[in-house]
Amino acid sequence: MKYKCSICGKKAVERLKQYRLNLCESCFVNFYERQVERLVKKYRVVEKGERVLACVSGGKDSSAMLAVLKKLSEKMRFELEAFYIDLEINEFSENSNRTVKELCKTLEVELNEVKLSDYEIDLKKAGKKRCSACGTAKRYITNKFARENDFDCISTGHCSDDIIVFFFKNWISGNFEWSTKFLPRVEGFDKIVTRIKPLYLMSERENAIYCICKKLSFTSERCPYAPKDDWKEIIYEIERKKPGFRRNFVANIPKYISSSEKGEYRYCKICGEITTGEICAFCRLKINLNLKNKLKMSKKSNIE
């Protein structure tokens, strides 16, 4: 990039068209951290004295999230620990695990680790529904771990790109109950722990540049089970033609959604966690995986 930093005059590493700014490494880091801090304070994403459990995967978004929360925790006086779920997907998980450990060591953040197998989940048995099974398992395990270990908030690395994708997917399918779940802070209730999104206004690109400028450990390797997301390509194309689209879009969501509608709920008759039916999604997942495994074993036995 041939541009000079709009602030200090040094060589710029990024051109932010929506702000009409060119920024060098140090100025970009300062700009990024100020943007996140403003969001956190405006929506009271984290309160003083709260214990925050930050979900990390080794990717750029969660790595950026953990780093900026670490800095804010010292300034705003809240506690911070990291949480990693080993999906046990061969080399991919080994690389992710190594990256997360390096990141937490560098940032001096305590790391909590669990494995899917600790909860009797094997994604290999889920077939084509691996992504759905993975999401269900991660939400259940994270909430249960956070509650049982007295954390006040669960922090995720969801950014503006993710929020917009969720919006369009749910809007088109006619599912409007999703809306309250994608605010910067969604208050918990009963057994559900509060969830926060510090990177609500930031983009994936900005998260990646922040990681690079801060020399943070992160992996760009995609999960081998993850499908291609055409929606993000659509969003990127709109952003190219209309700079600032992503930020303006998500910034307006909280203006029209003020509170979370909990609706009716009950307790799973198997595990006791919150659910809308008799059995929660996680327990149904375990039942289905066990049935598939039994059928597979039965077929193998008959062949032999």
C-alpha cells in the first residue's frame, strides 16, 4: 500500500474507506481498540467486577477478541479467562490447540480446556450434520461450564460479518425469534449465562489485521467440515460497492431491539438444562449419535 497514515504520516497498512482513513500498524491498533472500547461502554457489554469466559478457537476473530478483552480487563477491572473446546478433528484440532495455548501464554490469560469426548460427542458419527451437531454441542458445553464455574458472561468472537449473515438467513426463513440473540449483550436467565460480543461492530478483515499488527497467534486454517458460505461473499461484494455497509447495518440493530424475549421454557427431562421441549437439543444429539453408532455396529456384525 502506497498511502501514508492519516494520523502520523508513516506507511499505512490499511485503508478504511468507510472512515476515510489510512492507518499504519500502531495507529490501526489504537483505532481498533478504541472502537471496541466505545462499543463495550455504550452498550455496557461488560460490567466492572464481572467474570468473563472468552471462547477461543485459534481463529483470527477469537484471537483478536481475547487480546482486546485482556487490555480492557485491566482498564475496566473485570476478570478474564479463556475457554477452548477440543473438537478432536485430527490435525486441524491439534493446530488449533497449539495456537490457543501460544496465544494465552503470550497474553497471560488462564486457559480452560475440555474435549467433546468428555461429553460423549464424536463429530465423526454425525455425518453430513456435523456443523449443526458441533454448534449444538459447543453452545451447551460452554453454557454449562460457565455456569458451573461461576462466570457472569460468555464472550464470543462474532463480528459484523457473522451478524449480517445470521440476519439474512433467519429473515429469509421467516425465523424472527433470532433477533434478540444478536445484540452486543444478551442477558442470561435461569440456567442460561449472559452472552456478549465485543467485536460486534468490527469486520473479519479488521480482526485479521489487528492480529497481524499485534503479532498474535492465530490460524487461518478452515475446519475441514465447514461448508463454503456464499452469504459472506455477497456481503463482501456489497461492502466493496458501499463502504461502511456492514458497520451501519449492525449498528442499527440495537435501535429496534431493546430486550430479550425469553418465551416459554422448561427443563430437559434427561439433563435438566433449559429447553423448549421435553428433551434439549444436546441430549437429542447424543441419542441420535448413539443410535447411528448402534446401527453401524449391528450392520457390521451381520456382515461378519
